[in-house]
Amino acid sequence: MSQEISQYVGSAMTEIRDSNLHLAASMGSLNTNVNAMAATMGDMVAMMKEERKAKGLADAPPQSPVMPHFGVFNGVSGRQPPGGFASP
């Protein structure tokens, strides 16, 4: 009986370890994707600013918060982001 319990616990530990490794790999992949998307968005914003500048338009700030659930605020909304970050 004790040996069966020990085998069961060992099997459960192996499953947990394998799941953790899989989760870590998935998180790494997700982090890579998020970083790539952030870089792409940064490039797009830079291109749009250049287009506005070429047309002689002012660099206008956004008029509404962008993804407020990620703590990105523009200062127009009057809300402050969590964690004490200053508005851009």
C-alpha cells in the first residue's frame, strides 16, 4: 500500500514537473510574440508620425486611453495607471 502511494505521488510529481516545463515554454513563446508585436507597433507609430510630419501636421496626442487595462494612459482621461506610473 505504501509503495502504491509512493508510486502515485511520484507519478503526480512527474506530471506536475512536465506541465510546468510546458507552461514555461509557452510563456517564453508568448513573451517573444508580445515583444515582437510591441516592436512592430512602435515602428508603425514612428511611420505614422513621419507621415504626419511630412504633411505638415502637428504630432497630436491620442484623445482617449489606449488599452487602459494594461495601464496605458494619455493623461486626458484624468485616471492614473496602477502602480504609480506617471502619464506619458
